[in-house]
Amino acid sequence: DTAVSQTPKYLVTQMGNDKSIKCEQNLGHDTMYWYKQDSKKFLKIMFSYNNKELIINETVPNRFSPKSPDKAHLNLHINSLELGDSAVYFCASSQPGSDTEAFFGQGTRLTVV
Amino acid sequence: GENVEQHPSTLSVQEGDSAVIKCTYSDSASNYFPWYKQELGKRPQLIIDIRSNVGEKKDQRIAVTLNKTAKHFSLHITETQPEDSAVYFCAATIGGSASKIIFGSGTRLSIRP
């Protein structure tokens, strides 16, 4: 009965490769997010989707391409991976409005070597 | 643009003492202020939140205060215990159809036995 689940949990890959991280939520939320958490623990918003439509793109390189096939899924595809992409990526969901909690997935630790 | 600043970045307190973490936000349209706790290797999880029409909220050993005029909000943990050791994030949201949750930079709280 996991609310927000993302896979894989760990991902180790070489520079230049293309990889995807998948995220699914069963909470019926309309809004989903991707956050990047670097080694200093900063949580930076990358994208926000509302009902399958891109709402926010926070100056993320276009090597990162989110895809939302339906409102319960928001996948993140990364092309031409670079060393600086190494981080923990969190998917989250919430219901639009001004006062709703964001529920996070367990995170994907991406290591680019 | 929207910004949330959080201080201090690290905090060490003696077990049983109180801990205070402070945040400021820039966008006067922000109206919901959640606090998240992230234990080592885990996902961020909501511990308490406050809405813009409330000045203070308490839940057992945790309390949050909000000063909308000054755009300040704070987390207070009393009678700290070892399990309170974690990274704490404040956040501010802007509502409507384009919900956006902006996080502070995090505070690493350590409880000394």
C-alpha cells in the first residue's frame, strides 16, 4: 500500500549513458514533482506536473526530460549522464491547493562514474 | 522569485534541551508552511504544518510559529530526544493550480546524550 513508489532505489551508471527513473502514486493526487537532493542535502525542485501537464521547469538542463503518461505516473529520463548528475532524486505528489502535504517516494540514489 | 532561507544549517543540543530552527520566505502569496524531517537514508516526511491564518500550532513536543508580517516561521522542539536527530526542512507553498513547494536548505540537528 505504498503511497509514492519510485524505481530503482539505486542506480550506478557510466558517464554518457541514458537512464530512466520511474515514479507512481496511488493517492489520487493531481500534482507530481521531481526533486534533486545533492550531497549537501539541498532539496531542489526540478519539475512539477499537474494532471499530466508540465507546470514548472526549474532551469533544469534539457538532458532531463520528464514524462507523465497519466496523472498517477511521472517518469524522469536523463540523457548523456554527467558526473554532476550524481544525487538522490525524489519523486513526490500532492493535491493542488494551498495547504496540502507532499508525499515523497523513497528516493533513487544515482551515481554516475 | 520565491525563496526560503533556513538557519542554522547545523544544530547540536544536549538531550532534554530545546531546539529552534528558523525560516524566512520571500513571496507574500505563500500561505502554507510545512516542516519535514528526513532521517538518514530515508525520505522526507511531514511532521507539522501551519497555515497562514494561524499564528502558532503545537503537537506534543513540536510547535511551529508563523509571523506573516515579517515572513518568518520557526520550528520548536522541546525536551529533545536522540530520535530527534535528523535533517529538518522548512517549506513554503504557493497554492492554486500551479502548486509549488519550495524547501529551505535544511538543518542537521544532532542530539548529544
